[in-house]
Amino acid sequence: MQASDRFNINSQLEHLQAKYVGTGHADLNRFEWAVNIQRDSYASYVGHYPLLAYFAVAENESIGRERYNFMQKMLLPCGLPPEREED
């Protein structure tokens, strides 16, 4: 592998990380990563009607109520963020 190949791969990775927030970066902590995963999941559940209907049937709720519940869960999917330690 040449040095130019490594630079090209790194520049492509940086471009993807800038374009898509959920891909992460070096300074992303565990909590932020988990929040991204949870929000992506809930957005997928709301955006795909058959999946939303499946959850509604499984939980014996209306589809509108399930959509509302998922949207509410997107606000704080993993609870409050942990306190940051100051260096």
C-alpha cells in the first residue's frame, strides 16, 4: 500500500464522517455513539410503515400512538448525557 493510497482512504473517510453524522469520528464518545444508533433506529421504524405496523400489532397499540412514542423516544434515547470530566 502506497502513502498516496493511505491519504486517499483517510480523505474519503473524513468526507463520509463530515457528510453523515452517524458514521462517527475520533472524538466521539460511547454515549454519543449510542444516541446516534438509537435515533437512527427510531427514525427507521417511523419511516418504514410495515415495520411501524408490526410494532403496533406486537404492542397492541395504534400506528399513530406507536409513531408518537418513537418520536418521543428520539428526544433522549439513552437518558441524560453523563457529566463530562474536566481536564
